Amino acid sequence: MSRAALAFSLMAALLALVGVMQSWSLALAILNLCLISAVMSLGVNIQWGYAGLFNAGVMGFAALGGLAAVLVSSAPVAGAWQAGGARLLVAAGIFAATIAAALALRRRMPAGGARFAAVAAALFIGCVIARYFYAPATAAIEALNPAKHGNLGGLGLPVLFAWAAGGAFAAGAAWLVGKVALGLRSDYLAIATLGIAEIIVAVLKNEDWLARGVKNVTGLSRPVPYEVNLQQADWFVRRVESFNASELAALPSAERAAALQQLVIDYSSLFVKLCYAGLFAAVLAALLALSATALNSPWGRMMRAIRDNEISAGAMGKNITARHLQVFILGSAVIGIGGAMLTTLDGQFTPGTYHPLRFTFLIWVMVIVGGSGSNLGAVLGGFLVWFVWVEAEPAGLWLIDNLTAPFGENALRAHLMDNAQHMRLFLMGLVLLLVMRFSPGGILPETAGGGRAKKAGGKAGESPAAAGTKTKMPPPDSAARA
């Protein structure tokens, strides 16, 4: 805990340094994204750190969380359901009945070519009939004021409900994915989840009737006040004026009103970011408390036993596949909540921005750097990696500018300045290599329940093989008596 306190204190100092050296608005913006990244990192840690499931489709579950924010919080589009909603529901019912019929045929018919042909025929006929209703329905919806809408819209509910819906959307998709892919070996599971994530994003980009595709959904509702409303609120203006009374009193009366107006604008932005930070921190604290309780419970000890040795756990009567499905759903639900929170912060849903580098690779780096299997490590990794990712570009520009300034303006200096933004990729690799070299278990390695290394007799972060070399062997006569 002292190591964790030191690490988080240093992280807070780095954020404070950004506030002093750059701006507090930027520091709070980084903090909010760090909190969301920590939530997603916690979801991946539940899957990998608890059960050893390698999910390379984090991007897809985060995108489903963003979709939930659109379908729950955005206002319904007038006339969309009249244009094609009924036919769309008929198509969905036919498709569901087709899947149910195919599953029934698969259960009741004996294995062989006849069963394969019957299932394939049922799927083909059902999809053809469903498309007969689906195609004209989506075309009618997308033709309805496409410059502004062209989609069904949402339920118009408060956006906080969308965060829970984002977890439910991701959990439902994880159940479908798990039923298909969790029986595969770990490397095949990674390939399958990556492919399914790409399919999810491709559907969101191309099905305009759902969330406008690449035309994006903007103007989503917010759980916090708008800056312009705060700037017009008397109570907020009075608070800003009283907080800066001494500074305003020193100005001439002609300049005082303009200075107060600028202060109100600046403080309104800070206030909104602080409100977001409070909401995100509350969600992260709740998820962290639930994760820690689960990890330290008999369920958590069972999951770690399955992770460390599936054969032994299976011999003890544990249903490995069912437990893997369970933890896969839980981790994906947490990722979906993070995706909904990110879309709420942005105020828009942009499917084209979901890339594996941002929503899969970086999240995995957060888990590895922070400490696989450690909840606090996953949170710390979310903060540290996102901070480095954001601040690497301005730091790289500052470093290259100062290093090349003595040589004057030349082609080499211009080339280095133009490519300074790529320093973030170099720094990401450097951070990962340093952590893997000097702390293979992460900055805050797993310690709950003894951890892998302690079970082998060594220290935390020490490999079982190294620990075994330090174990004192009993005398031969005592071994014979045993």
C-alpha cells in the first residue's frame, strides 16, 4: 500500500505540474480521460488478470458502449418509426426466429450431412425473408432528412442511464462472442475477438439508420451543466467575483467588467470539467471496490486457480468454460461502461475514431505497465499511460526545439520539428520496455491472495523458477520418512 500511495502521489504531482506549467483546464481534461482509461483498463484486467483471457477486441466493446449513449440519451427522430420502424421490427423478429429454428434443428437432428444441409437451408431462407423487410425499412429511415438525422434516434432518457446500458450492450455482445470463441486456444481467442471487434465497428460505420454511420451523432445530452448556462447564472458569476475579489479590486473600473467576464468564462470550463471528474471518479471508485471485493472472495480465489492451472481446477470439478464466460462478460461490461462515459464526455459518437491502437493496444499497455492481476495497478496504468500518451507530443516538441536551437534554422531542424509528434510512440515503447525490464509484474504487481510468485515461495514479481532455486531442500532422511 505504501508503494501504491507513492505511485499515485507522483501521478497527482504530474497532473499538478501540467496545471502549473500549461493550464488547469488541460490538466483536468487529462484527468477525465485518465479516469475513463482506468475504467477500461480495469475491465481488461478482470479478463486477463483474473482468468488469463486474452481479449484483443476491446475496441468493439468500447464502441458498443458509445452506441448505447446514442440510443439511450439522444432524442427520438420524428417520423423515423413511421417511415420504417414497423418493418424493421418484423425483420428483427424473423431473424430471431431463424436463429431459434437453426438451433432447434441442430439439437434434434443427428450429426451428419443432413443436419448441416437443414441448418444451412433454414438460415438462408430466414435471412432472405428478413432482408425483404429490412432493406426497404432502412432505406426509408436513412432517406428521412439525412443531412441532420437519417437514423432512428434514441429514447431521450438521462445520459447516466446510458452508462448502465453501455455495460449491458457490451455484456450481451460478450455472451455471444464467448459462446463462439471461448472454447478456442488463447491465440485463436485473440484473433477471433479482434475480428469480431472490427465487424462491430464496420457495422456502426455503414448502418446509417442506427447511429448515422460516419456522419456521426453530435449534440448528445450531458449530465453536467453547459458552460454558457453557467456564464449566465447569477449565482455562478457572484461566486467567481467573490473568489477573485482582491484581483478585481486592483483593476480600474473600466477594465473590471471585461476581466470578470473572462474569469467567468475560464471558471465555467473548469467547473464543468470538475463535475465530469467527480462523476467519473465515483464510477471508478465503485467499480474498484466491487472488483477488489470479488478478487478477495472465494470466487476470486477460484478464478485465480483456474488461471494458474486449468487442468487442476477442472479436476476439482470446476466448469472452466462457464467461469471463463462469466468473467469475460463482466470485464466486457466494464469496458462498455467506459465507452459510454467517453462518448458522454465528447458529446458526440464518431465510429471512425475507433482504432485498435487507441482502444486495444493502449488499454493493454495500461494493464501490463500497471500490473496484471492488480486492480490498483490497472488504475495506475490507466493514469500513467494516458498521461504519457498526451504529454509526449508537447514534451517532444520542447525537447527537439531546445536541442536543435543552437544549430539555427536548417532542413534537419525543420524535419525533426515536423516529426516530433511521433515521440509518443517511442516513449510508449520505452516505458513498456523499462517496466518489463525492472518490474516484470508491473509497477504495482499482483499481491492479493498471495499471487503467483508467493505461492511458489518467492517474493512478489519474482518468477516461480527463481523462487524455487532459493528454497532449502530437506535432508534425505526426513524426505524418506515423509
